[in-house]
Amino acid sequence: MCTTMSQLKNPYMGYAKFRAAFVGDASKEWSVTPSDGFLRQNEATHFVVRYAPHNSGVNHAYLVIETEVSQG
């Protein structure tokens, strides 16, 4: 298993609700934590990405972080 950490910052006012998941052929071999929450203004959100391959070879998946913009 391989683990890495990354962060994302919301440079805009307010907050944005998000969902994070992997898509693609090998998406079940990848996981991300947290998988949902809020991106707060100028505060880093830390994501932990894990990869646990079931078979050898090359696998592809895409991390998608979908947001909703707050109006308040």
C-alpha cells in the first residue's frame, strides 16, 4: 500500500462544500480521506490518498473533488 498527502486551499470568500472520490477503471484500488466536507476560506484542507493495488501492472484512476459554492 502507498500513502501520500496533499492539500487544497479555498482562496475565495466563505466556504465550499465538497465531495472527493476516485473514478476510472482502477478506482476501487484508490481511496481519499476526507471524502466530503467543507473547503474553508484561506484554510488548507488536507487530503490523504491511499493506493492498494489488487494486481500488478499499471492502473489508472482520477481524483475528482467536486465543490458547491456557498452564497452566504
